[in-house]
Amino acid sequence: MKEASVMVPFLDQTSEPVILFEVRQRSIPQGGDICFPGGQKEADETAQATATRETCEELLIRQEQLHDVTPLFTLPGPGGITVHAFRCHLADYHHTYGTSEIESVFTMPLSWFQTHEPSVLEVQMEMRPEDQAAIRELIHRSDYAFRPQIKVMRFYNTDHGVIWGLTAEILYRITHP
């Protein structure tokens, strides 16, 4: 099973905490999407090491700038990947980023997400017939009736664009414990 990690970087640029976001380079998969630093876990590293490595690589920072790295939760991601979310305080950051993956960065106050509810869309998901057949075989129940599942998708409409998918889900869980 594939695993990935993301980091939610908090900055203290003003009197209130702000969250740093990335906009993915348009030439890569999910180009233009707003996200947190992160990526796929390598075989020899922990989930936290992945989040730290990816954050340093993408934001062109040193590991010493990441303080209070804390695990948040683990979520199912797209395509069956497991995603580990972490938060940190990012010190002495000057809006640097690598341009091979990142088009731009921006910040938003944490309070904005606490006072703005996301739009919600419920999407009906159904298993493919071959997946149903495989499960029926494993549970020895040829008559088992699978029901469609409802997946809740959240969307935050911001001045910087729409934050959706896993990034929106992480924000929602942070601000609505």
C-alpha cells in the first residue's frame, strides 16, 4: 500500500496564526491545485520524516526551521493511498519555493477557516463489478448486495482559488475537531 505525508505549516506573521499553502505547478499532475507541502513516503523513512523532507524540498528551507512537528491524523487519499497529516510552526520563512513543483505560495489566517463553512457536495461512489466479485469470493457470499457509498467532498472558495479534496478535508478537521 502506498503512503504519503503532508505538512500543515503555521506561520506567526501577524497577531494571529496563518497557514501556508502551495499552488501546484500547472505542468504536473493536479496542476493549479492548492495544497500543503508533501509527497510519497520512501521505503526507508517514517511518515514524519517524509513530511519534513518534502516540506524542506518544496519550500527550499532547512529542517531547523520546522518547529513543533506534530502528527494530526491519517486519512484515506485518492487511489487508495494512505495520507499522514502533520502540523508544524515554520520559523524565519521568506516565501521561498522550488519552481519545479510549485507555482506560488500564499498564506491565510486560521481564523478564516474557523468562520467560513465549506461548500459540501455528496458524491455517490460505486464499486466496479470486478471488485464486487473479488470481495464476494473472499467472504464466501455470492448473494451479497453492495450499496453505493456516499463520499462527502468539501470546497472552500477563497480569494486565492478553490481549496478542495484532501487539503479541504484536513482544514475542516483542524478547525472542526
